[in-house]
Amino acid sequence: MAGRAGGNFALFGHSMGALLCYELAHVLSALGRPPRHLFVSGLGARHIPPTGPRLCDLPDDELVTVIAKLEGTSPEVLAQPELMQLLLPLFRADLEVWETYIHHRGPLQVPITAMGGRRDPGVGLDLLSAWGSLTCAERLLRAMSLHSCAKWRKSIAG
């Protein structure tokens, strides 16, 4: 990607994708090709470790309940046991990366906009606003009412 990155691009990551884009912004910055802006949503700043039980270690039925509460996976998918047996290892792997990530970088020289849901039980406004300490550039916070991108699309579409 670094070879294709021009000087006029931004990165956007939602939930686990926010962590990936944050790391990518650091790598690209170190290569002299920083993004113009980093947009993160649905994830608290990663220098603050998650609290509570490790979700990746939950039994299948409890993990499916947690996934359902995030409202990002359709009930039709959650109701298919065969499909969930294929998807649960992927969900667990994402959660394990998120839950075991250790922040080890200095602040970015890239503006960060953190977006999240006012009613998102897993990502409070305090965790969203903490993204501001991970940049030396401009920092913005945008609080919406939802966590799931699918719900955002529905709310925008009316």
C-alpha cells in the first residue's frame, strides 16, 4: 500500500478496523507517506486497555449474545448455527487482537477524528475523546447515537 499511497488520502476504520488503520497510519508515516487524516469510529483509544472479562474466551452462546447486542450482524445470520460455526472463530480472532493489543507508539502527526455512538455500551465518550492524546495534530470528536454502520446507513436513509 505504501507504494500506491499518494499524498492525498485519508484512512477510515470502524471498530476493529479503527485499530488497523491507526497502526497503518503509523507505518505509512514512518515511510514518509502519512495519510492526511485518520477517521476512527466505534472503538476507544487503544492506549487505554479494555476492562471486563475477555470476550474472546466466552462460550459460544455467550459470545453470540454479545455479537447480537452490537447490532452489526443480522439476526438471520446469528440464527444459522452452521454459519455461526464458521464465523465464530473469525469473531474470536478479532476480539483477541483487540483485547490483547499493547499500545507502544508515540503520537501521530496526523489529524484524528473519532466518531462513536452516544449509547454505545462498549465505547463511552471518554474513550472516544482519548484518541485526541494519540495525535499532535488536530483532533475532533463526533458523537452519534449508534455503534453499527448498518444502523447509521438506515438512520441516514430515513
